[in-house]
Amino acid sequence: MVAPATLRAALPHCLALTDFAALGRKYEGKVRDNYTSGRRRYIVVTDRISAFDRVLGTIPFKGQVLNRLAAWWFDKTEAIAKNHVVRVPDPNVLECVECAPIRVEMVMRAYATGTTSTSLWTHYERGVRVFCGHRLPEGLKKHQKLPEPILTPTTKAPKGEHDVSGSREEILATGQVTAEDFDAAAVLAAKLFAAGQRMCTERGLILVDTKYEFGRTADGEVVVIDEIHTPDSSRFWKIATYDERFHAGQNPDPLDKDFVRRWYLSQGYAGDGEAPPMPDDVRIGAAERYIEAYQQITGEEFVPNTEQPLSRIAKSLGIGGAA
């Protein structure tokens, strides 16, 4: 693991904002800064962390972990679903084929869990028994495995707005996605989730749930975009402690951003109003969990690049204009 002193020293130098005009037109997401020029998209993965549809601060080396882990998964799952990656020119950057995004997030869930307003458990606890078109059995307990994985798609909300879950019919009724695109993405999402669960189990982790985004290339092919099976887009629990904790009514051991979500909930914050500042110990604790997830999944040691990120990225891409 990366030494706590290294993580603490990186706290003031997290990659929070970018401005690389030479890369093209910029779209700033919650975590990723996207630059588009012609048929190329450069995705700069920052150290920002979001939860409750809010950007809440930065986590040391988080962007490097997400970028490297997404690239690893894209490579391992290419035979299942093609993706948009061209190369990884920098620890924080993916160079990708520009795609027309399919305006729906494909969320796969295998457990009755969650803390946000869109989560399965939040709805179930309120008495909902039909969630995104799926009838749920009575008597489920929090963090219990579902009879089978289910697809619970959500709309793709702009930054600062909330995603809305729905059934296939409800998502199609929004007019944002065609039935052809929805169904093609749904098939790929199910295959990717099954492969991700199998590979994570082999590595001592439970892939609890995740989201996938898809797009169409200029040739009309549906491909995976954005990220895949990272601690931002997925929940990972440790297999070794799951049964004991579940039967004791305790939360599972997370290796994802639920660590941050749980801290905010303990402070009485769930997305409304001004968020309390994230303490450095929470930022470091989140970094440790992200790094542990990377190492356990890939079997590789995570060695962070500690150079100043903006100047390093500009140098990696052969551009100027970093700010």
C-alpha cells in the first residue's frame, strides 16, 4: 500500500480542475473533464469525488486509480463488449474514439443495498416492492443478495441534477433513448456484470452493483464508454467478512466511495444544503480503500505518480495551456 505519509503529502496537490484548451471543446462532469476534437475525446480523470450528485472534495491519487483500473477492465472485457479506448497517454488521461452517447445509465444490482435516494434499499425500506419494473420478494434484509441480478436503468442527468430510475418502458417514454439502443446496451450490461462478478469473486471481492455507459461510434457500433468497474461506479465488498457482518446486521467492508457516503450520512448530510468539509482523515481513508481495490482486483502494486499533475499531463500530451 501507499504510505499514509505519501497520501497526506499529496492532499494539497490533488487534481481538482483542468483547462487544456488545446485538446478541444471542454465538458466538465462531476469527476471527469472531457475534451473533444473531431473524432477524438480526451478524458482527464480528476481527483474530485462526488456523492449524492454533489462534488464533495478531492481524494489523493483517486484519478490515477480510476483511470488505470478502468483501462485494466476495458482490456480484460474487450472480448465481451468493445470499448472506446485508443490509448492511455498519462496516468490521469484516456484517449478515446468520440462516440454519440446513449442517454441512459445501465445500473446492474445484485444486492438489496444502497444509501442514496435512488438506491434499491431506500425504496424497499419505504415499502416499494416493484422497483424499475422488477417485483422484489418480501422479507429482504439490508445488504442481502437478490434472487438474481436486475437491471435498474437511470436517466443521465446533467451535472448538478439528479438521475431518475425507471423501468425500460419509463426510460423509453422520456424520448432520450431508442428501444434499439436501450436493448443493445442492456444485453451488454448483463454480460459485463456477469464477467465482472466472476472475476471479482476470484479476487476475494463481491461486485455488488455497478453502472455502465454506452455510446455509438461513427460506424454505428455500440461500445462501452466512460469507465467500468471502478470504486466510483461500483460497490465492492470483501467476501471474507460479508457473511459474518450480514448475520450480525452490520455494514459490509467497502472498497469504494460508500466509505465517504457513510461519513456524510453520519454527519446528517444526504445531499441537501451545503455539505460539511471533508476531513483529511476521511480523504486519506478513501484513498486507501480505492488503492486497495485497485491492487486486489488487478494483482498489481499501485505506484502513484507524484509529479505536479497539470504540467505532467500537458507534457504527456504534448500541449500547453494548462491552468
